[in-house]
Amino acid sequence: MKTFECGSLVPGCEWHTSAEEEAEIVHRAVDHLREVHGERVMRESMVENVKQRIHDDGSDRAA
Ligand SMILES: [Zn+2]
């Protein structure tokens, strides 16, 4: 399972999302950034910024 925490990109935001697919997280994060933050934080580099901050929580690794 992978997780993205918006607070790593937008200090103070507590929104986060988890999914198995990086693409799904990017999709949700982009929607969130547009709706909540008005996309003012970043533009063309938004996807890269999100990807760089996705981390694997390891919950599906040790099984
Ligand atoms: Zn946010």
C-alpha cells in the first residue's frame, strides 16, 4: 500500500490518501489539490511533486 500525505506538499493540510497503485494516488491527489488548494501550489510539476512524496507504508511487503 502506498500513501500520499498532502501535508508533505502543503504544510498544514491533513488530507492523505492510500492506494495500491501510484497512478490512483496521483489521480486523487491532483483532484484534491485542484479542489482544495486551487492548484496554486504548483502547476506542470504537480504530478512529479506528488510522485516524489508517495511512500510505501510496507503493509503489503512482509506477508
Ligand atoms: Zn491538501
